Amino acid sequence: MSQRLFVLTSYFLRTLFFSLAGIIYIILTLIYWAIFFPPGQGTPDMGNYILVIGAFGSVVAFLSTLTIAARANRAENYPLIVRLPSRVEYITAVFLSALSFTLIMQLILSLLALINGPEISSRMLDIPPLWISLNILAIILSLHASDLVTSGWSRVIVYGIIAILLIGQSVYTALMNWLANIIANLSSTFYNAQSAQLAALMSRLAAWLRVGGAEGVGKLLRAVFWPFNAILDGVMSGSFTPTQALSPAILLLYASILFLLAADLFATKDLELIE
């Protein structure tokens, strides 16, 4: 299996590098360096170095995965797919090739940014876990956005849940108050209907939603996005606490769950390869 993965990964990687899209990515990497890390000015600090290059890697990971997945979804690759013992090997090769390409672009940018840049020896061990975990998560999310993996409404569901969680961080208090008001109105309705016990139950539930419920939902939403905030806080402060150091591992856990879902979707869908 490892040999098949190596051959497929090399094929996709070579196809991207020697294509117009690959040349554009390389040019964009140089432009990004010239804008954010001008050699005459130098890199302001280590935190800026880590965050800006980390963001660059995530964007390249997402876009390059879409490019490779589009090429993998062509009908010319049908003989490769049918000869594999499992379709999961095919999508794994797409993932590995996108990760390899992203790391190469990120390495080029990081080396160029060291021209008049910061001293990285003190925090060199912090960089790989942060960049790699963010790259992997971006690649898996991109796979779910590609036609190669998408089955039916799968990408709408995945990105819809993410959008709900993102929006929920800012509106959960108002939402819980709205729900509490509805239940309070039900309490009044039950009280008028001479159902005192139900009215009291609804009243207590409404009171809990305004305080305990809103607090619980807020903690849940903050916990979901805690790894990103922990990475940002750790990079900006210059050091990671033992708890913050676990954030890349949690991002990899998110990516593993999403990859299993992507592999299941791809393995069970009816392939409609494009010409």
C-alpha cells in the first residue's frame, strides 16, 4: 500500500508542479513574501513570522487541494481508481500530495522571510506542530468542498454546521433569551389554562435558559474554537502553557474526524468523473 501511495502522491505532485496552476502558486508565494516580508524592511517579530506564514500555509493548502482534487476527478484517472484495492488510498494520495506541496511552498516562504528576519532558534520547535496541524485541517476542509468527495448535500451540511457554530458565538445570548421568552409565554398560557405545575416548570426552564443555558452554550461554542484562540494567544505571548500546547493535537483530532467522513463519502458515492 505504501508503494501505491508513494506513486500516486508523486504523480499528483508532479502534475501540479509542472502545470500553470503550480507556476501561479509559486509566483503568488513570491508576491506574498514581497508584500508581507519585504527584504529591505525585514520581519518585525517572531509572532508575526509564525502567524503570517501559518495563515499563508492554510490558504495554499485549501487552494492547492481544490486544484489537485479537480485533477484527480478527471476521467483520465479512472484506470488508476479501479486498480486500487480501496478508494481510500486514492483520496489519501490527494491529501498527501496537497500537504507536500503546501509544506514546500511554506518552506520557501519561511526561508525567504529569514532575510533580515527574526531569530527563530529559540522557538523552532513550536513552529512545525502549529503549521502542520493548520495545514492538515485546511486540506481536509478543502476535500469536503471539492467535487471529488462531495456526495449530494454533504458539503452544504459540513460548511453549514461550521457557519452555525461561527455565527453562534456572537448571537447565542440573544438566541437563548428569545427561546426563554417563548417558553415564558408558554408558562403564562399554561397558567391561564389552570395548569399550575406545567406553568411553574416552564417558568423555571425559561429562567434557566436566560442564565445557565446561555452560559452553557457559550462555554460549548468557546470550547469548539478554543484551539485557534489558544494558538493565537500562545504565539502572541511568546510561549505556550501546557494546556495551550495541546491545541495542535485537538486540531488534528478535528481533521481526523472530518477525514474519516470524507473517506466514507468518497468510498460509497457513485463516481461521476469529468472529461
